[in-house]
Amino acid sequence: MYGGHFEVDSKLEEIKNLELEINSIDFWLDKEKSEDTINKIKALKNITSNLTLIKARINDVVELSKILNDNANEAEMKELEKETLNIAQELEKISFLLLLGEEHDQGDCILEIHSGAGGTEACDWANKLYRMYSRYAEKKNYKIEILDYQSGEETGINSVSICIKGTYAYGFLKCEKGIHRLVRLSPFDTNNKRHTSFASVEVIPEIDNDTSIEIKEEDLKVDVYRSSGKGGQGVNTTDSAVRITHLPTKTVVTCQNERSQIKNKERAINVLKGKLKLIELEKQKEVVTSLKGNQSSINFGSQIRSYILHPYSLVKDHRTLYETSNVNKVLDGEIDLFIEAYLKRAK
């Protein structure tokens, strides 16, 4: 039962080898690698600890079933069945976490939503996605910090940038990157016609003090402006908002949640580091893909998921083909099954 990726002994051996690396003289010379190693040890210890507890519970169930043999009454059988089901569910959770082993998977993330063409319709759709991810974070007990918020002219939002804080926030949400499509009868159309709206989602790892990402001051164009949108009292009374453009890559980040221009700039730099890290990883993946000769039908910027409210109800992921007719639950943040399907496919 504990073969494959539920093998505790192999994971304990991996922890032992990683801890030996920590004791080496030059371990701390590579800050990024050392932090990744420490995070990996923490994750492995968490998994092995849970597996050890589950193994003990399984042994208890086996022993109890032997003792009861064929003499168990109905209540005892129900208790055994309940515990067996609970163990299976715990193993499923651990199996899910084992899919998250890439760099930054355990950390926080920056999630950005941008409305597509279509004015009011697109802004309203972007706002619905913002609510969906906010509800998802709430269900996971993650914390949300608004970094930048741009309201739509009539309703909804043009764009929003939020930091989602919690274990595995990036690992879970990284698969949400791409174009999200909505089909519905428009509440803004007096003729009640069917409309299609688009919004893009970008997910970036939250990176603090990553020395492997070098940003030169001369490569930056920094603009300051008065904050708008959501924020605390007084946040929009000074030119505290910051927009940074990384000239070599044309990457733009904004931050306006702090009252201090200096703090907003520091936060924007961290977001920029995350974006540049992703660009670097994308380049590496492109090299690997070209070597493998793999021509994927899903490329950057393509639509990844459709949310259809009319003429029927359906949410379908175009990468995994996972779908559900319960649109309202999905828009209320219940996207775990979409995430799980993507992670299993990616492995």
C-alpha cells in the first residue's frame, strides 16, 4: 500500500541526503538553491509525518478487524468503514500535494486579472473572476492583499493585482494563467442578447530577496501617480502609486496599496522579480520543448477555460477537458477539481 510515491522510507532517505547538503561548507553560497533545499526538506517532513500517522491508523484498523473478525456488530462495522474512508481521503490529499514539487510551488503568489476588449461586459467578467479567486482563497484560509485596483468606467474592474498568501498558493493557482472566456445573456444589453467576454489571468510567484534575479536601475522606467481604486483612507491623496517598466522585456508592474511611494516601489520590484523569473522559466521550457519536438496546442495567451451560462450551463477546461455543469459553484471559488486535473495532466 505504501509503494510508489507513498514510500515513506525513500522520502526519509531523501531528507537525510538533503540535510547532508546543508552541512557542506559551500551550501549557503547559492542563496536561491539553499532556500529551495530548506523548503523541500520542510515539505518532505510534513508529508512523511502525515504518512507515518496514517500508517499507524491503517495498522489499527487492520488489527481491530482481525479482533472483531466476523463477530462485529453493525455499529462497529460502520465505524471501521468510516475510518477506512477517512484514511483514503487523507492519502488522496497527500497524493495531491506530491504533484507540487516545482520551484516556488510552496510559496505565495501574485494573481493579476485584466479585462479584455468589450468595455462594460469585459470589466464585469473580470470582476466575477476576482470574486471567484477571492472566494477560493477564503476557502483555503489564504490571506489576500490588494496591490493594484483599477475600476471599470461603468462597472467591474479594468484590472486588479492581488497577493495571495498561504502554503502552496502558487503551486495551486499557477495553472489559472491564461485567457478565461464567458458566454451569457448580457445584463447590460437591453435586447438581452448573448455576449462573449474575455479576461486574462496571470499568476506570478511572490519572490523576496532573490539574488538570482538581477535588476539594473538603468533598465527601469519609474512613474509615480495618484492612487485610485480600493485602499485605506488617505492612500489616494499623494503621488504614492508606482508604475515600473522593465525596458529590456517591456514588462510593466504597478503597486498602489501602500501610502508610501518607497514601499510601493519595493513591492513593485518584488512583483517584477517574479515576472522576470517566469520569463526565464518559460525560456527554459521552450528549449526543452524544442529538444523533445513537442508541439503543444496550448500556447501562451490562448484561452484555457470557458464558462457558459447560456444556452446551457457548463465550465470546461480546454487543456484537461475536465468540465462541470455547476457554473455557480465554480464562480463561488470551487475550482479544486480543475486544479487537480491540470496538475495530474502536467505530471
